[in-house]
Amino acid sequence: MQAASDLVRKQYLIAPRQIEKLQLLAKKQKSSAAEVVRMAIDAFNPDVPADMDESELFDLVSARVKEAIADTATTRKRLKKTLALLGEK
């Protein structure tokens, strides 16, 4: 949990069914409703549509993993080259 001094008080209107759901989630998480709201905000990714099906999500994750592998390979090559130059000195 964050320190109270790092938090800002805001008021939002939510439906009674959302309050019930929030209280249930907080009870299951053994935390406050405010903490559940903070976790939900942190977990939300507007770049991933909520109606994305499982295969689309798998394709997205697969593409991101391939990008990460390519980036890692590029970084390793640059690091190897830099280490070689440092070894010459």
C-alpha cells in the first residue's frame, strides 16, 4: 500500500452494483475498496480492447514476445561489440 501522503483524494460516482462488486472484491483481496480501485487502475491497459478474444490476445502476446526477443538479440550484439572494444584497450 502507498503512503497516505502520496495519495490524492478524488470523488467518483459509481452504480450501486459496482459498489457491491467493489466490496466483494475488497473482501476477497483482504484489502480496502480504495486499494482494489488503485489495483484496477494500474492493471488497465487501454491499448488492449476489452472485447478481445483469447486467440487475438494470444497473437498480441506472441507479437510482443517476438519484439522483446529481437530487442534482446540486438542489445546482446551491441553489448558483445562494446565488450570487445573494451577488451582491446
